[in-house]
Amino acid sequence: MKETATHIQKVSHEVIQKLLNVHVAPCISLYMPTHQHHPENAQDPIRFQNLMKELEASLLLKYDKAATKEYLEPLEKVSQDSSFWKYTSKGLAVFSAANLFEVVALQTTTAELAIVADSFHTKPLRQYIQSMDRYHVVGVSMNGVKMYEGSHRDFAEIQLDETIPQTIEEALGDELTDKHTTVASYGGTSGHSVNMRHGHGGKKEEIDNDIERFFRIVAQEIYEKYSKPTGWPLILAALSEHHSVFQKVSKNPHLLHRGIKSNPAGLALESLKEKAWEIMEPEYMEKMEQMVEKYELARAGNKGSDDLKEVSVAAVEGRIDTLLIEADRMIAKRITNLETGNTQNKDLKNPRIDDLLDDMSELVTKMGGTIVVLPPSQMPTESGFAAIFRY
């Protein structure tokens, strides 16, 4: 993400956990779709200001004008940050409370939402990161590194973290074996392997060593900045001869063995998306099948359930290891007692807020459990949820 006066975060489990731990009212949550290109993105600041007016109206129901202005001041700064609105993604989430202000960029569009409550509204973030079909692609060549994010629905290039080197020269600097070597020696501008050395002598072994060191640096940075925070699978797109080297030096447990064996710079975005999903789809289907099988085994051993009362109590007590929830499903109930797990039917004016699955997911996440979002066709129950208990 390019530098602006406003610090922009990527979605991560760490960010979500931080938001869930805040209960100092008022907690302001704002979601909106954004646009990456002109002239559409010229309207984004206006939409943001309109959502701020909704927040202001909500705050004035409980606070005076001076306090309301103070609470909205961090968002006002974002509104006036012209550089911020030039470098947006497809969606935006903003969270503000005493001593906390987070701006999160989303690579998928999101519905507009402006909420003032006693805690942050994190359901869209949690469902975004917990959907099992999301993945990353890293395109690596001697001339550049690119990152992509996708699912079965969408695929887009994302802004590469500025700490990740783009070229072998940038990565190795003074440690590059032969700084007079041209780029052709490391793979060529056309994307084809070239073993011919131009410049001041040297050996092929030295070139191979430089490439290995470059890939090791890139692989580690990709793990720390993308794979570790999300837990999503990673697909490598690179020349065929570079795959074994990258796989050898990478310590990333999320890197898939299969990859795209083409120069990523030579692939159109749609082609890259198709090749990535060919690799990801069987991984996705296998993981879903394993998750459903795990639940069925747990239920057979009295360690799994989709009974409303039983699962609500287990969520409150921190006994849920894994909670499967149906994507886009909402249940018009709330957990009203955090000691007994009692629930109450709600006549919901805003089902995105008053939702039993949201309550359960938030409790499970806080207690260190895992949430898995599944499509309706893959859910093992009709209730919209299925819990695997720790004990």
C-alpha cells in the first residue's frame, strides 16, 4: 500500500483479535465499497462523508455536539486526506474508539454500513478472512515480484508491501556476486532462461546462488506479510526452472506444491486467474470434505452438535474448537446472557448486527477457536452452524 497520511492495514487475524478485545463505548465501525480508478473513485470521499453523517446522527442520540465532534475527528482526518483516496482497494473498513483507530483495505467490495455500538462490528472482516476459498498468488521473476488475491468469485492484483524487494539487485545489493551482470543472465527480459553470462566473467554456480538468495528473501517476506497473517494458501507463478528453487528455500507451510509454471509477466490477469483456480479448486474441495468429515466424526463421539442451546453454551464457555457457519446465513437471535448462553428472538431492524451466527463467531474467535465459512451446499447441517467441541 502506498504511503499516505493515513496508515492502512491489511486484513489479518491479529487485527480482528485486536478489534474484538475493545469494549470502550462508543465503538465506531464503517464499511464501504471503494473504487481504484478515476472517475469512479472521485465519488468515494463523498460516500464516506455521507456515512459520517449517519454516524454523527447516531452519536448525537447519546452524546453532546462537542463529544460527537471529538469522536468523529479521526474519521474527519481520513475524509480530508487527499492522498488516501488515490490509493484505495475495492473495499474499506474503518474502526474508531478511545486510543484505537484502524483503517483496513479490502480486496472485495462490501456493503455500506455505519454503526455506533459498545463493540466493533467485525463480521464482514471475519467472514472475509475465514472463507475457505480465498488464496494468494505470488508472481516471481528476476524483473519483479507481484501479489494477487483471489477466490472462486474474484481475482485482483494487490499492492505489494514496500519491504519486499522487486529485483535481485534490490534484494542483494552489495552482496550481489557480480554487480556488472545484466538481467539476461538471471532469466532474461523475455522470461526465458538464459545461461549466457554478460559482463565481467563469473560462473553459473554464482548466478544460481544469487537466485537462491533472492528467492529466500522474497519467500520469507511473503510468508510474514501475507501467508502468516491470513493462513491462506499460496500459489507460486514463475518460470518452470524457478519452482524447485523457490520451493526449496521457502519455509512457508501455506505454499502449495503445485504452481503456475509460466512467466507471470506474460500472462493476462484472466488467464492467471483461471490457472490459479485450476490449482486451488481441488485443494478447496478437499479441505471442505475433510472439515465436514471431522464434524461427522466429532458428532458421532458426542463432541459435535448443531443444537442451538448446546452450541450457545459451549461458545460462552470457550469449549468450541471449530465452528462451521453457512456463508451469508443470518439467524434472528442474540446471545443475551454471557454466563448461561441463553438466546432471545429478535425482531431485527438490521440483521447484519443482530445475528446469532455473528455472536457465536465472535465468542469462538475471542476464545481462540477456529471459524470456517462454508457455502450452503457444503454445510453438514440444516441449522446454519455446526460446532466441534474441544471436550
